Amino acid sequence: MLIALYLVFFGGGVGPAFNVETFLAETKTAVVQIVEDVDREQRVASVLGDLERSLADFREQQVGTSKDIETVDVNYASGPEDYMKVIREMEKAWLDFEFKVAESHTEVNKALTEDEWEQLFDHLKDYRKGKNQVTGDR
């Protein structure tokens, strides 16, 4: 899941409507179809919900950082230290979100069986390529 999520961030997806939010929604849908045990399914859904909230927080921080950069840009007296302060804030927000992604990956991995994990990962690879069929038996 972590690798697939990174591919969405950096490699793009299929068409203009493909983004991290749709990828996470598709992951939740696939989990419902693939995972047989309701408790484990709910555990994964909870992890993905937390990740969605972290993504929303990260997006909000990006908006704030963009405004901060604009403020530094228009200030004639701005110097390198002013830019570096904002860049460090951007880096911290990104690293915090990356940690949450890695942590979520591990939690989902622990909740799924090896077979479910393989089905989910295969599904997400196909989804990213534009094939939308879940391979689960449900």
C-alpha cells in the first residue's frame, strides 16, 4: 500500500480525476470486498480514515505554507532566512505526513492476512493502471 500510495503522489494515475483521495477511497472499497473478517475490515477502515484526516490536515498546511511563501515573496526586505523558515515548515509537514503514511502501511499490513494483502496490492496496482475490478470472492 505504501508503495502504491507513493506512486499516486509522484507517478500520477489514470486521468485527471485520479488523486490521493480517490486512491484512498478505492482502497477502502477494495478492503470491504477483499477482507472476510469484519473486525479486521473495520480496523483497516479506521486506519484509512485516520490517514484521510492526516491528508486533509497536510493539504490545509500546504495552503497555509503557500500563503506564507507569497508573503515572503512580496516583501522587498525578505532574505534567505525568511524563505528557509517557510521551507522548513513545509519539510516538517511533509515528513509528518510521510511518517503517518508509513505507520498506516504497517497497521494495514498487520491487520490483513498475506493473501488479503496480495489481493489488495494487486487490486491497487490494477486500479492505478485503470483497471477497476476487485479480485475478491465477495
